[in-house]
Amino acid sequence: MRTVVAFEQRGRRTLMKLAVCPVKIRDIGKLEYTTLPAVPANRPPSLAQYGAALRALLSQHPPVAEGLDNAFAQQIGTASPLYFHMVSTPADAVPWEHLCNEERFCALDSRWPIGRIARIHHDVAPCGFVPPLRIVAVLSAAGRDGTAQLTGLLKAARTGDARALGVHLHIISAQEELLAVARAAEEEEAQRGDGQADRPVITAQALPGTEPGLTNCITAARPHILHLLGHGGIRANEPVFSFATAADYAAQKAGKPAGTGSLVLSAEDLADGLKKCAPWLVVLGGCQTAAAVHTRSLAHELVSLGIPAAVGMRRTVGLGVADRFCKTLYPAVVSIVLSAVHDGEVPVIEWAAALTPPRKVLAGSDPERTDAWTDPVLYVQLTPFRVHPGSFRKAELIGYLKFWEEYRDSLPDTAPPRVKAYVETQIAQARIATEQP
């Protein structure tokens, strides 16, 4: 169960409290003033020393110290996720992902995955689920090649856990070379599958050139998990996310500066589109999408606007780091969902646990040598996310059928016959599902 430490703001001062703990603790909920540590402009000289300083600061509050001691008593094979409720923007700017317990980085230990709770929280009802798990990836970043992330997503869709669960991977991009790879994968699965349950479903679509067109595409695809590769930024003091269109790629090939892409979505526009399709998790593969120095970050803002969970990057990250993160995140996500839907009840999904494997990959054999593993930041709702296996609203099934029918209508006349037959098979299966009581 979660342990939650909350930070609130009064004027220029910050207060701290233990908000949630699996065991009864005296004075839980008691607020006390605290002095936040300096936010390092660059990598701290010693990550372990900085992490220990964070631990010492938290331990100055007796109930918080007791709550953390209870969490740190977890044995290997068990977990007590640590969450920080960020009502205070200055506290949100602190890299709590560095936190150490006796020289052991919590975020690199499966017992203590770290996440953050958004300032404004929304109740999230248990979500019904009938396979496949739908992963939608918009891979269209100006000046960046998204092919490595596509490869990572394709591998995640073909793992043993993915075959046991059932995965539909839908790719949206304006990068021609990437689309060609995605469509080749679609044709490969069409040749192999004929709708076999243990084969991934692969579909690909060209990125529309307008903001409403893109949000409509995402909504129509009805993602459980949405992955976005683009560029994070600030426009008029509001966090935004930018994508490259076909025209941007053409200009880039002509030798013009890539920029960040001309298709720009604000947090509010993105959240409005996503609320129509109720995604479980949004992953923002863009720089500084979790930076909270002057205002709430894009990832934080999406969750404050009602999205159940979002991952962003705290700082500017290299494409290689983002690619490795993507490659190892999605097998973990699939495994967590598979474990949840096989529990037979209404289990909690703690997305923080999915970040531990990619953090370990980014950390390598010596976490002190690089702090790239601290850059991914997760925001969630205060209410734990629950999934209800086997339960599904009829409207969701009808929406999935509509996606396939619209996808069939979007196929060019030159689409391979096997792909057309493959799509018709998916339509038939979706139609049967909608007709079941």
C-alpha cells in the first residue's frame, strides 16, 4: 500500500505532513513547516549524499519519519510505493526521485517506487477492461528519429506477457520512414495472424496536419496507454507539446531548421481530447515535460485536469536516453496490467512500479555516474487506479468497432490485400463483441 507525504504552501513557506500510511500512526495529517532543500541547477556532486539529505529532511517530521520507517521495513518481494502530494510548487521542483534509504536509491528498488500526486486531484472510478490493451503512440518529433522507439514498442507488443494479455499497437506519425516500418509490421502481422488471439494487432496512420485532427485521431483510437514523442515547451506561460507535420519534415529535408514542430497542443486541449476516450496512462517523451520550476509541468497539469496518470521528463534528455526508457518501460507496463487483470478482483495498478525497470537500465551498474534515471517523473491521482477485468461499457466496444470501420475507410486502394482482409477480421470480431449481452 502507498505511503504519501504531502507538501502545502502558505505564503512563501512550505508545510509537510504524512497524508497516507498503511499502518496507524499518531498525528498523521499534522502539518509542520519545513525548509526545502536547494534545487540543484546541475547534477549534485554526490547523488547518494543528496538523496540522504532528502531522507534527513523528511525525518525531521516525526509522523513522516515513522511512515517512512514502516515503508523501509518492507522485505524483498513486497512493495510500499512512496508518493509525494505536490500542493506546493516549490516542493514539486525538488528532485525527490534522488531519495536514498541507507545508501540505496529508493527509485531503483522495486520495494519503494517513487511517484507524485497532482495538486488538483479527481476521483477515478474503476476502469473496465476487455483485451486488447490499446497502446497508441504518436511518434512525430521535429529533428528526432522515432524509429528506435517504434522498434521498442513493437518488441513490447510481442513479449510473452503481451501475447497472454493481447495488445493493439496503433502508430501515428508524419515521419515517412517510420510509417513505412510500422506499415511493414502491420502487413507482417496480417500475414501471420488472421486474428489469432496471441498475435499483436498493429495499425499505422499518417499524422493529420491540424490540432483538432490529431486529437480526433487519438480519441478515435481509444488508447489505454498513450505515448507521445514530440517536444515540450512553454507558450504564454502554459505548458504545451509540439509535433512535426509532413510539411515540417519536408522543410527539414530541404535544409530548413527543424524547430520544435508546427502542430502544438496545450495541456488543456490535450486533456479535453483525452477525457473523451479515458486513457489510463499518458507518457510524454519530450524534454522538460515534468519541469516544475516556475509553474506546473505538462505532466502535472494533465493529471490536475483529470487524466489518471502521466509521465514526463524533468529536464532536457538526449534521444538515446528517451529511446532506452521507452524500450524498457512498455514491457513493464504490459506485465503490470497482465498481473492486475489476472488477480480476479478489482486490483490497484501502481504505475510507479513500471518505472523501476527503465530507471535501472538508465542507471547502469553505477547510479552515481549518471542521474538520467531520475529524469522520468510520474504524476497520478490521489485515488489509486483500479481496473475491473471483464467489465466493459457497451459504448467502449462500439467505439472500438467504429475505430476499425474508420480505419478501413482510410486505407488507400494500394493497401495490401492481406491487410484489408486483416482489418475486416478485426471489424468482424469487434462487431461480435458489441452484440454480446
